[in-house]
Amino acid sequence: MTENANAAAAAAQATTAVLIGQSTVQIWGMSSAERLTRQLARAGVKDVRVSAEGLENVGSVVILRIDFAYDQRLIDALATRPGATLVAGGVAIASAVAGRDAQAASGVLASGEAPVGTEILDSEGLAGSYNRKLRKREIAFVIPLNSQSVKDVEARSFAGSYKGVTDFVTKYWWPAPAKAVTKWCAVRRITPNQVTYLGLLLMFVALGMFWEGWYLLGLIPAWIMTFLDTVDGKLARVTMTSSKFGDILDHGIDLIHPPFWWIAWIIGLEKAGMPVAHPELLVWIIVGGYVVQRLFEGAFIRLWGFHMHVWRPFDSFFRLITARRNPNLVILTAFTLIGRPDWGMILVCAWIVLSLVVHLFQLVQAAVESRSRTLVSWLDAA
């Protein structure tokens, strides 16, 4: 980036915000003003005020009506798009203006009008329709905030915290109970890291039980841990309390523990009186398959700039069932319930190998197609 481009980017990033209007509604246990302050902080705007006085020398100022609830993407977009005004239902509700115009613009926005000379945009025009971070198509929400709309706001913000491409357990089984538990935690100010620590404890409990061959008992903390793994991320997103440490902790646990569970499962089979032939081969498949699958996914991102699971519709479908922790846990649970945890592990290993074959074909196909055209995610395609 050139020096002029760097200067332009710095000038475009708002560092100050003004919250106007009134609201007494609580969202996820927070007032509208508190929620917006947290959202603005995530967008890099740390100076939040209730008056536009004294901002004449500030470069860009974001002005927001607090009687509306905003998707985080809209806050992010306003913070880097001076001269834009967000409208919803024909009413202007937020704007990014120069500091010298902030006081006048605040008065205009309070009446639902757009400041003169600003670019009027709806939600899709301001933030687009593809959420790259969560890998899904979704128009950012903006909702008038009142006691009747709180449930809708919380439902939309919770849905907006979900990845569009993930395994079928996370996508179809967990949303309803996870939303209830997330709300319970948010109201009581329980932090995402506290949920993660509980999940970490349960991960070790499950590991020990699998090691001893106590599969039915071990599956209980294992499944609770996978559920809490959904809750902590959703809680962090809806309450805007994510942190670098929490992100590293959560993703580190997710990255490391699954192969150790499966290895413990194999060791436990001997103690449970159901040893498998060539257990060392199964261990090599588990460890090697896990590492190679991650390498394939990393190589795809490095070569073409996006996840292999969002390249084509088939790739997104296969992510639902590929040999990751939750689908593997479903297989092991089903076979344990019929008294054959050994068969379950053999099938998991076979599924790991088959999934690797599919991912290898994805890489090869991408390499071939990229020679004649630029690869684009089907979710991001115009």
C-alpha cells in the first residue's frame, strides 16, 4: 500500500461515535447503548459520546440512533465509510460524517432524515450480502428496538453468530438449546472463557473415561463439551466479549483434542474386552488423517484465499458430514448404544480415509480449474 493510500485509509477509519436518542430495552442482558459501545469497540471506535459538541477537528464520526439494533457488519462498514447514511424502512438511522458536520447531522438523524450530501444506503448496500467471516449469505439486520422486537433482535443476532458451513450437529441439532443457554449465560454475565474452561474440564473427563473403556459414561461429558463449544462462541459474538486469548483457547482446544479422544477410545477397547486387530494402524489413520486433512484445508486457503468448504455447493454439503469431531462422535455413539464401540471406531477410521480421498479430489479439481479461471466461493459469486 502506498503512503497516500495509508493516509487515506487512516482518515477513513472513524475513531469517534455519537449515540443519539433513547432506549430502555435490554438485549442479551445489555442496554442498547452498552451493546453499541461494544460493537463500536470491535470496529475500532473507542471514543463513544452522547453529544456531538466539540468534534469539529475530528476526521470521521459515526452517529447512531440507539432505538435501533444493528448487525455488527453495519457498524464495521460505517466505521470505514465516511459519507454513508444507513436507512431502514425509509428512515435514516445512522451516518458517518466529518467531525465539523457531526452536530448538525445528529439533529437531522434524530428526525429520521439523512444528512445533506451523504450517500443513502440500505443494509445490503452498506454491508453486502455475504458474511465472509461466518461463510454464509446473509443480509445484515437492522431492527427498530422496542419491547416487542427484543425477541426478534436476539433471534437474528444469535442466528447471525452461526457459521453457515459447518457440521450437521452444530447446524441442525444445537441452535435451539444453545440459544437458550447463551441467553441464560448472558443475563448472568457469565463470560465465554468461563464456558470454555468448563468445556476443557469435560474434555479431560471424557478422555479419561474413554481411556478406561467406560464409553457410555464418557459420551455424556463428551457431548456436553461439544455443546458448550457451540455456546462459548455464540456467547462471545452476541455479547461482543470475545478476546484474543479466548479465541486462541477455544480454537486450540478444538484443534488438539479430537485425535486424543479417538486414541483413548482405542486403548479403552482392550480394557473393555473388545480389542481390535492392528490398533497401531488405527492410531496412524487417526493421527495422520487429522494432520493431512488440516494440511489440505490450509493449502486450499493459501492457494486460493478461501475455505475449500465454501468453493461449490457440494463442498459445503460435504462439510456437514466430513470426518470431524461431531460426525465421528455420532458414529461412535450409535455403535456404543448397540454394544459395539469397536465397530464404531473401525467405521470412524474408514470414514477418515474416505474423507481424505474426497478432500484430495477437491484440491486436484481446484488446481485444474484455477489454470483457466479465478476460483470464487459459490456463496460470494455475484
